[in-house]
Amino acid sequence: KKKITIPQLQSEKKGGRKFRMVTAYDYLFATMIEETDIELILVGDSLGMVVLGYDSTVPVTLNDMIHHCRPVVRGAPSTLIIGDMPFGTYNVSIADAIGNGNRLMKEAMVDAIKLEGGQEVAETISALVKAGIPVMGHIGLTPQRASQLGGFKVQGKTEEAKESLLQDALALEEAGAFAIVIECVPYDIAQKITENLQIPTIGIGAGPYCDGQVLVIQDLVGLYDRFVPKFVKQYGQVRPLITNALNDFARDVQEGAFPGPEHSFGMESKK
Ligand code: KIV
Ligand code: NA
């Protein structure tokens, strides 16, 4: 496996290549993704919900992100790794955003960062890119603004909202973003954005016409079952495999069936 490059993402969009991205938050999952054809890993601030047990991404800190990006980088050296900038790390000032972006690049050694927002963050993205920090955008449903948006809802349903999403996407491309995540919007506006941009779009709940797709890995393999959004396809049912194994262990210990002689030191196996 050879790590895909940021220039390749743009040049290969033209050839119709589809890009595959999943999230990861630790070394174990990173090593599994590294063995597959998936080109991109997002260390998402979904960390807050699927790993840290918060009910929103807002409490996630930059130190949380750095702590979780580092083992992913160690586990997947041939996969392009993007680290999310959490809430509050790019809304204070451009200088502060660059300082925080520098920390993710230097301390976590990710290949790029991602941040949420449209036209209102274009100036920040432009400054980050000029500072040498590759930035992936994220428009549509932006979970860091769930409170302001009135919940985790499909965005861009009216013609006006669709036009505004297209303007957001164009502003991010103009600002120098190398790709854009589009989350939870009707398929037709995601398609229109994809056709109007030179940079790749990576969809989640944004229909089949994006240049790539991203899913949260716990959703994809069926590990996280507190809530399964409509846009998730579960390619596995891993959670019951694990809970069944745990129950088998609990029963064996209770019944004295584990450990057997084969798992014990200096004990003759009966055979
Ligand atoms: O944090 C995350 O997992 C994300 C993806 C859903 C795009 O931002
Ligand atoms: Na995120």
C-alpha cells in the first residue's frame, strides 16, 4: 500500500476515482484499516461520542484530538490521516487557529486537518493553507453547530439552502481546501457541488454522486448501536460477537471450565 497524496486526490478526481475514508481513534483500528484498500483515515471529533461517551462533539479538546491522532498515525503509516479541529480551536482568531493547526500537525503528525463551516470560515482556511497546513472542509450538517442548527438534521432542503451550500463549497475551494466532506444533505445538491468543484467531495448521508464516501468505523462494522442513522450501512455485526465472547468467558469462569490445563502452567493435560 502506498500513501495517497493530496495532489493525487485532486488529479484523480478527474479520472473518476472513488475515495474511501473511515474514522479511527486508536492504534488497533488504524492497523486494521492499514491492511485494506481504504485510502484515508479521519480522526474525527466524533471521538467525543463514540469513544469518550459525550452526547455531542463540543466538549472534545485539542489535547484529546492529539492524544488519539498519535496512535492512529503510528498504526497506519501508508494511509493519509486527517485530524479534526474540535470546537473552539478555530473560532477565536486566525492566529489562534494557525497555532492550533500547527499543534495538530507537529504534535500529532497528521497529514492534514479538517474543520467545519462554509463561507464564514473561508478566510480562516485560506490563512491556514497559506501557513502550510492542508485543510479539508466540512459543510452541510456540521455537528459542532448542532445546537445552533436545532439538532442533527438534514441540511439544504430548500432551494435557497441548496444555493447557499453551493456557495459554501465554492468559497472553500477558493480558500484552498483540498477536499470537502458533505454531511447529511439531499443527494442532488451534493451532486451539483461535486460537478462544480475541482476538489473531491466526500459524502456522508449525501448520496451516491460524491467523489468519495466516509463512515464512522463503529457504525460501519456494527459496534456502536445506541443510534444508527439512515445513511449508515452496517457491513458487520461485531458488537454481538464481542458480547457473546464476554458472556462465554463469564460462564466458563463461573463453571470452572476456564482456565483448563492447556491454559495453565505445570498442569498435566488429561487428554
Ligand atoms: O467526526 C467525524 O467522524 C466526522 C465525519 C462524520 C465526517 O466529521
Ligand atoms: Na467531525
